[in-house]
Amino acid sequence: MSDFIPAPIAQLPWKTILLLFVLASFGFVVLYSAAGGSLTPWAGLHMVRFVIFVGMAIVLSRFKESFWKTMAFPAYIAVVLMLLGVELIGAVGGGSQRWLNLGFIRLQPSELMKVAIILAVARFYDLLPPTQTRTWGAIWPLFALLAVPCALILLQPDLGTTITVVAGALTIAFLAGLPLRLFIGGGAAIAILAPIAYFFALEEYQQRRVTTFLNPENDPLGSGYHISQSKIAIGSGGLFGKGFLNGTQSHLDYLPEGHTDFVFATMAEEWGLFGGILVLFCFFLLFRWGLGVAMKAKTRFSQLTAAGLTVTIFFYVAINLMMVMGLAPVVGIPLPFLSHGGSSMMTIMICVGILMSIERHPGRRGGAFA
């Protein structure tokens, strides 16, 4: 039967595409329920976007490694310019200025920076001779690449995206061979500077989120409302949940942002621990695939890029789940394939498309992990 299927279609990574389809379909079901049993305003658009972005990922998978190398720094510069555009003419929503209104979509350039920084940092360490990875010349360009976009994203303000951008870049730097003592020293410096940043760098609402994270029961009807309602929704789901369309916390509007940042709580209320384990297992398979692509890649650039993109998706999932369970401050990170949101889904599917490209074109031997 395979003789009747065109080679370009037969060679697609159908197991990965099917896995993504399962996650997005589950997201469709949850968003359908969150809207009270309606395709609008979230569920129908969620699947339309997914189908479009899957097509985009398949197109991206056709490009070879040389294309991504060529585009690494221009893409980084383009996204930095878009971040500047956000500061000048960006749309404001919920007290933040994060979007460019393109008519058919409200684009959040900071989401694209999560991919652009991975390509730029991977390309930098790909160009750097291995003998110089433990010199000052391997460090200051990394900070230069991070400084401008992080400053612009913090101005929006968007602490959660800033953390994800920094984490992805530092992961690549670590895998490229920078000394471990630098990361230990950096962690110690952050621990020392965190109290200073709390009082002088964070906005008032961000200070409330940190305080709420440390003691959510202190103000359950105010700053701790999101986390308290999220915990109630997750806990009330039990082992198998209250059933499809039967979630009370989300349907009665007790759970804020139940279709975006707190969509996992919406899901857990109706599908219980069983649904949560299913979602986590699907993400585990996705991470295993991404790391497998990184390990099988043959060039330093491909290995660093694949590992960085996989870690970026991991941070999406880890920070969101920790946030909705009260294990981390609320920083506005959506859950991939389940949360409603065009920019975040596009970013994740660009990551997937580049991973597919690396899997399809692993390059020649001589990579960073060899």
C-alpha cells in the first residue's frame, strides 16, 4: 500500500503529527466545554489554527540545516525590531503592551523571540571554535544577545516570557560547553539579587503574585483568587473528574482565565487525575521525541538547536503546570496545544517544524554531543 502513497507524504513523521493532533483535540474538547458547550469563541478557532500551523510545520520541515543557519541572526534582528514596534505602536490588553495588530492575528513578538534566541545562540556557539568555549569571548556575546530582547519584553511587562527566553539560551550555553561554575555562580547571584529585584524591578502586580505564591491563603478573594480557585477545580476533579460539560468552577466563572493560562484546571475538574496523567504522558512522548532528534543530529548547530527548542517547549509545560498548582508565581505562560492563543500555538509549531526539519536533515557527523 505504501507504493500508492507519494514519498513526500509517506516520509512525514506521522507518529509525532498524530501525537500533536491528540493533544490539540483534547484541547478542543476542553475549550468546547469551557464555553458552555459551544464551538465559539475558542474551540472552533483552536482547531482551525492547529490545522493551519500543522501545515506550516510540515512546510518548515522541508528546509535544510543551511537555511536555519542563514536565517538565525536575521530572524533574531527581525524579532527585536518587532519588539521595538510593540513599544511604539503595540496593542494594550490587561494592563500590558505585548501585541502587534496585523488584522488577521494579534501577534505577540515576544513569543517568536523564544525561537529566535535559540537559533541565534546555537548559531553563535556553532561558529565559535570549541577551544574558546571556556573564554570570556564565549560569554559576553550571550549576554549581549539576551540583554536587548529581555529588556524590551520586561518593559511590556512579561516576566514569564523573559524567564523562558533566558532559560532556553542558557540551556544551549550549558550544552555548548560553558563551565558549570558559571551557572552555579549565576544561580547564587540571582538568589542574592532576588530581594533587590522584588522591591526595585518588579511592578506592583508582580510583587503581589510573588507574595501570593509564597502565601496564597493570605488573600483568597484578592491576589490569591486565581490560585485558590485553580486548586479547588483540580482537587474537585478527583480520580476521573466531574464529567464532560459538568465542571462547576469553570462554567460558573469562579475560575478566571479557564480557557488560557488555567486551562489545565478546567480540564482536571472534568477529567480528573486520569485526564491529567493522559496530558502529561502525551507531553512526555513529545519531549522524548525532541531529545531523540537532538541526540541523533550530526552537527553541533542541529544538536544545540534541537535541544534548545525541546527545552523551550518543556518550560512552557513545566511553568504552566507549576503555576496552576500553586508551585510557582502566576506569570502568564499558556499550556501548549490546550490553551487558547494564536501566538503561543504558532511558536510551538515553529519549534516542532524546525525539529522535524532537523530529524529529516540530520547533517553530517561532528556535533556537540558526539
